[in-house]
Amino acid sequence: MKYKLIEKVPIPIPRHKNKKDIGEKIIVKAQTEKEYLILDLFRYKRYISRYVLNTETGEHAGRYEQGDWNTQKLIRIMGYDPLYESFYNSRILEKVQWDTKEDIETVKNAVQTVYSDKYLLSKIESMEEDYGKEKRLRSLDNKYRKIDRLMEGITDNDEEFKEWLYKICSTERYLFWNKENNTYGCSNCGSQILEKNLDKPRQGETRKCPECGQPAVVKKRTQRIWSKTRACKLERITPEYGVARHYRAEIKHCINGHRVFLEEGVRILLYNKGHVRPNYMIFYNQDGETYEWSNGLTRSDWYTSNPQNKRMEDCFLYPKGIPEALKGTEYESVTNAFVEMARLGLMLNYNSLMAAGCRLHKLGTMMEYLAKGRFYRLCKETARSCWAYNGSYSGPLSVNGNSIEEVMGLTDKQKINRLRDENGGCIRLEWLKYAEAYGCKIPKNTMDYLEENRIATKEIEELPDEITDRMSIEQIVNYIRKQAGKHYGTPQRALSQWVDYLFMRKAQNKNLNDELFYKPKDLKQRHDELITDKKKLDTVRRMSENPELRQQEARIMEEKFPGTTEVMKEVKEKYEFAAEGYRMIMPENPVEIVREGYALHHCAGSSERYFNRIENRETFIGFLRREQEPGIPFYTIEFEPGGTIRQNRSYYDEEPGIEEIRGFLKLWQKEIKKRLTKEDKKHAAKSAILREQNIKELQKNQNTFVLKKLEEDFMEAI
């Protein structure tokens, strides 16, 4: 865009007088200069801005009276958002007016259109959009071609890399039986060996290959075995950057030898310091070229998006080319550590280590300490504690430590040696720190169990101090192991329940001094009993809460259903009964029902339908209590005059010990059957009809949840 040429064109004076009938309309003056169409905008004789359009390319720009040139669409210069508005909108066109007919002709000739005057602005808008689309396509195509040029310098893998990958990943070699030739094929060297030279081997036995000398497992029932692994290769591509190449590999072990198949998923270009920001670029394999039908461009194999969800996980690191690839980059600090870990053949998340090493420059030195000190498991878990997305480290080691003691936070070298000898990881290190801090001993088998089940020190420290003072870590672990095997399946669940049990005992001021109580033989049973006790205490507490409010609620029910109290007193003696450790108690007034419903968290005391049914003698409400705890609510029973039970509800609509109470309820039904009068039987028959009507209504409304609960609770009196 030739802005100096455009600025030399003078601003014209509009001929239109901007009378009142024009109002807020924008007056547009048009003129041309070579290939440029220049539009000057006015409102109330005041100059607003200038817009220019290259009629050959569609390039456009705008400038306000005191501003700079910016790439802007005409509709935005007029004060509208092009994302939501268009010149096809008649509301906008009504606010724009050409100054003279000559201006209209100037625009028509410039954009070479046969559009009517009404759609001239739409033609300009269309040229702007075409230019924007072409610009985006050029930019995208340039990006694709740039990536192609970057990838051209990265060569295919050589056989040396594949052979290294086979040797480091293949823990076993095989001798496959060829029945036709009566020979065995070595997967390591591909040699065909006569059976007599192997002394008639059997399936699964190990024999040494006479050609390559490697021990191999005899396989008579299969002709091939596949194994999978991952690998990373660092190499220098140009003086400006290196590359980290991440592979998924499949190794085919067969009668003729072996083959390594590689699938490269991710490439990370590692730029020298100060070359670009950020100092890396990640490209993902797109699994072949992609033709984008929407724009007609072809995208190559490598791009910045990751539609196939390629991952960089734990892998082996190729030992050649590491110093050259990392030299001069932000990742140079991990060079020595990577060289040592690659030499040892450690399978780690090297990508996370690189990301964290870029920010934590002493991380590389620490990893070198660990690798040379033969702390192999700790190396692996440290890499997993590094986060690639933000370059942080969240493990127990001190990255800035100047010695192995400072790194691990241990002063006792014997414990450091023990960590190495037992190939311990982060969990074992935490427990060794715990042992040093508290001066206790933790046997190897206990330590193995803690590490195997990922039980950290903080989980044991959740136990009350009374327990950790009385029991050693070995005793705690033995108890957890025993309880996990009985009921819980995992040590974490057993430990969590134990902590819960102990704190519930403390909260209820119960004894924790006796081993019988703090280390119960059956933890699950004792835990469940405490929960039941807690529910009882909560129920009693809720019964005594807000007595005035409960009486007020009951008074409302009595006013709506004035006959309920009389009916309840009349039937009380008839339906009360006790046997087998349980008792059916009948309430005397609505207050008792309201308190019961509030205590057990169910709707019996707050729903009008129950009081309506009592008044009409359709159903009654009874309280089922334990004989030894008559003052503690247990179950609320809704039953018909004949003894048929419609519903039974306990805490939060639960049903604890339901099978036990059903035995009692059957005895109760038999007993009250003897007490029924002719009038009671009439009410029972009427209640049964109303019950069926209620069920049909629920079925019609498809209220399956309520229907299911009613079906489960229903006990017909026989």
C-alpha cells in the first residue's frame, strides 16, 4: 500500500448540505488515484476518516483524522463490528449516503461492477473478504512450506539405531522350531540350527545358540513373538538447532531373525539460546500428507497440532549424539545426566526431565548423582515427578543440594546405602527420613509392603498420636495387611477406615488405652457399630432440637386434620406389641410424628398426606424401636388397619437390619389380627382399594422410583 501517494490526494469538500433530514447519516465522497479507490467519510460537515481500497488486490486500510493507517474494513471505520454486521443489513445502509451521483459512478468504475447503487458497499465488502482469505491462505501455505524445509534436514534412521534398540529392549532371545526342516531358527542372529546340535530341547527350556552364543528360550508352538517399546533419539541437525525424536517401536522375533519397526510420533526442535522464543518447537506426525479440501492446500506429515494424540512417555535414550544435540541449548545442563542414564539403559520420561532441567539448572547434576550412585528406581520416579507443561519438580528430593546427603535429606550414610541396595524409590526415601527423624527401625519386608502399596508417611501420620506412640511401624503395617485381607481389598481403604474408627472413638470419649479397642480384631464390624451408635446419638440430639418449632408444625397439622389426635389415642393400645427384642409403639399426637420424622430425616412428619390418612383411618403410623433402646427412633412404619405394611423407613430412608425386623413384623401382624373388630376390617378393605388406586396413579405418572420402594416395603397381613 502506497500511503504517501494516498496522503497527497486532497480531502474533498462534500456538496451535500447535511440538512436535518439527513440526521446521523454518514456522507461518502469517492475519488481514485491510479489503482486505489479512496473514500472520505463525513458527518455533519465534519471529516471522520479516510478509507482506501486497492481495486486490483483487495488490500485495504483506514485512518482516522488524527490516527495512523491500519488494516481495517470499511464497516468497522463506520463504527460497526464486522463479526456481527454487514452491508447487506438495510438498517446500516439507511445510515449511509453517497454525496453525489458522480461518487456512485466513480465507485462503480473503480470496482468494475454492475451492482445497483444499493449494493456498492457490499461489493467493497466482498473484495475485502477475498483479500483476507487469500492472505490467510498465503500465510498458512508459507507455514506448511517452512515446516517442510525444517523437516528436510532430518534424515531417516540407520540400521545401527534399530540394532541398538533391539539389544536394549529384548530381554529374551528365542529359538523357533521349524518342523519342515527339523531345525531351530535363532531370533538373535537368524541362524538355522539342527535339532541334534541343541540336544533335543523342550518347549520353554533355555539353550545357547551355537552361532551367536546367546541364551535363548525354545519356542515350539509359535513362529513369531512381538514386543513393544519406546525410544528417544537426540541429534544435531544444523548449527542453529538439534532435535529430540520420540518413537514407538515394535520388534518382531521370528525364525529368520528379528525386525524392528519404528513409528516416529513427535519431533521437538531444540534451538540454541537466543535463537527463537520459546527455545523449542514441537511437531506431531500426522500419519501422512493431508489434503485440506476447505482451502485446497496440502499439509505435510508434520504439524503443530496433535489430532492423533501422540504421547511422549517413558522411553530408552539412544546414547550417541546427546552432547552435540544439547550443546548451546537451554537444555545443556542435563547433558551429563542423559549420557550416563543412556549408557545404563534406564527407561525414563526424558521429555519431562528436559522441560524441568531448562528451569532448574541443578536438576541435571542431581540426576547425574542418582544415576552414578545406582539409585535407578529413584531416577525413574524423579522423572515422573517432573512436569513438562510448566517445567516444575514436585518430588521429595532437594534439587539444590550440593551433596548426596543434602539431595536426599538424610545424614545417615547407612540409610543412603540401604536405599541403593534395596533399589528404593520416593516412598522408601520418605520412610527412611521418617525413621531417622523418630529414631525407629523399619524392617525390609515392612518397607517393601509400604512401597509396593504406595503408602506414604503422611497417611500413617493421620493416625492419632496415642496409636503411633504405642505401636511400631511394623505393627501398624501388619495390622493393616491383616484387615485389608479380611474385608477391604486394599491397604489404603483399611487404613482410612481405621483412622475413621479411631477418631470416632475419640469424639465419643470412648476408651483408646486398651489394645482390644484401638486395634479391634474385626475392624469393619467395630467401625460399623460406631457409625450406628453415632446415628443413634444424632437421632436423639435432633429429637430435642427446636421443640417449639416441632410443636408449631404439629399444631398446623392438627388444625388441618382435627380428628387425628382422637384416632391415634383410640388405636394406640390395639396396635402396640413387643417380642424378640423389638417393640411397636403408637404415637398419641401429631407432635410425636413430627419429631420422629425430623429425627430420622424422612417425610412422615412433614407431609400432610399421612395425617389425612390417619384421620380417615386409611393408614396409621407406628414407631418400631429396639427393646433395650425404646427412646431412640429406629424405624417408622406406615400400615393399614388390617396390619398390611405399606412403608418402613429408618435413618435417611435407609433400611438397616431390615431382614431382622421383618421377622418381628410378621409376629406383630399375627398378633394384631386377633385384636381386629368388624369395623377395623371394613376400614382395612377400604384401605386396600385406595392403595390400588394410588399405585395405578403412580404407574400412570411413570413414577418408577416410588413404585419400586413401595414394592420392596410391602408386607401383606395374611
